[in-house]
Amino acid sequence: MPSALFVVSEEGYWGEECTEPLTTLGDAGVEVTVATPTGGRPVIDERSVDPANVGRETADRVREVHETDPRLDDPVSVTEVDAADYDAVVFPGGHGTEWDVNQDRHARALLRDAVEGTDGTALVVCHAVGLLAFTRDGEGDFLVAGRRVTGFPNAWEEGIVDDRDLMPDGRKLPYWVEDEVTAAGAEWDADLGSDRSVTVDGDLVTARGPESSALAARTLLDELGIDAPEA
């Protein structure tokens, strides 16, 4: 049975960016394991289940998965898993990743091993793409250097933080994803003219944001040679 490891934030993951790939891969027969930096239960960004932000249908669907899916209820620690044991490693986004997943050396190792390994594939979504700004390859160079990627763009961040980079909840955003990933040598294209943006470069799949989550999940299944479930 194909398998995937999800590395999810304990500081606030964006609901749809986790639950859409989680359920899509599960419905396609992929065995999913969830990991977090400490092994604690993932924490959802409440803005991602606020009907005023995402609509009632999405809010209800995401909250149900967050509250009832046993895979999210019993995660392991990123210190206890190896990318080589999985066909794919998935990094859902959310601003919270900037405070834990993207700064975690074990998460960086999982990403590196998935992309550089002989069989693995990585899917990195939205703010989790910031992980690429801190991940080195086996030679010590930035893993993302020269790779085509998409992710959460500066143009969207401008509409969320204030002029002091403070989030709506008062936390100060430590960096902007596009700036850091570009500085690490990525060929950045968030494709702002399209409703969805997913980029494949070798064994690295990146996705721009919530609206790209479904396409990202199906793209990953295609990369794994697995038939996607009927929509």
C-alpha cells in the first residue's frame, strides 16, 4: 500500500491545505501518518474554519475532519520518522508553520530526504514553502536553488499583516515566504493570474494556497502513479 507522511503545524495549520490532501490521498488508498514537531496534536488556524473567511461549506467540512479524523488525533513526532519509509512527505501550510515546522531541523531533513531520495516525493503548500528557504541539500547548498516553485506570495501577505508585520492575532510574522525562498535561489512564480497554482520540479511539488489544495493533492497522486478518486 502506498504511504504518505504529513508534517503538520502545532502553531496553526490552514485547514483546507491539510484536510483536502489528507482525505484525497486517503480516499485513493494511501496510508497516511501524521507527524508534528513535538508529537502533540496539530492546531488549526481558526481563521481557516471561520465561515466569514472561507464560506460555511468549507468551514464545516474542514472542522469535521480536524475534530474527528483519527490520523490527526494521534500524531507522532518528526523525530521518530524517516522519509525513506514513505512514498511522499506532505507539508500543509498556514502561518503557524513559520513558528515551528519551517524552523525544525528534523522537518528540513524529511524534506531533503524526500526530494533527494531515489523514490520519494514532497508536496509543500503555501506558507510551508518557507521551509525551502532553510533546507540544504546533501552538498550543503540550498535545496531550492534553481528549482521552479510556487507558494504564498508577497501580494497576499500585504493584505494580512499590518505595517509592523503583525498578524491579526498580534503575533509578528518573522519573514515573508516569497522573499526568503527567492533569496535561497528559487525560480518563483505564484501565477497570480490563475485561480490555482501548482508547480512540479522533479520530486518537489509546491502549491500556492488554499484554493490550490485539491489540485495539489491530485497532482501528487499523479506523480505517485495513483488514480485519483472521482470528484
